[in-house]
Amino acid sequence: MLLPANPEPLLGLLRDALRERGYVEGENVQFTVRSAGGKPDLSRGLADELVRLPVDIIVVWQTPAAFAASQATTQIPIVMGMVADPVGSGLIAS
């Protein structure tokens, strides 16, 4: 996951939502969290690191992280939150 400088509020919401659907961290789901700490220029390196691990899905928050993840992989699904106009910006086709 590429998340904002303080990812805890978002991670809490994600954990709660997944737990409601039967996914429990440490049992059947694992989070590998990376944060650029509010420095978008670090996002690409972090995205590349996640791809090398490898992970099954990448969750990003905000447009710079979404671009970094999309440049790092075309094979791993990317879930985006708080991304401005993903179609118009070219992140997705439709």
C-alpha cells in the first residue's frame, strides 16, 4: 500500500472493512505498508519495492501514488482512493 504521511486512519478503516468480510490481518491477509511521508517524489521507489516483494494488490491514496504504482506494474491490480479524474489523467482507460 502506498499511503499518505499518516496512514493509520485509512488503514484502520480498511482493516475494519476487510474484517467484516472475513479477512483478518495475520490470519488470511497481510498488509505491507509504505508511505512517502508527504513526499510524492519517493512514491515510485516505494511502488517498485512493492512490485519486487511481490504483492497481490496495491492500494494507493492520492494521484501521485497512483501514477507511481501504474508506472511500476501492469500485472498487479491497483485500487485507488482520492484520485482526481483517473480517466482524464490517463491512469485508466474507462
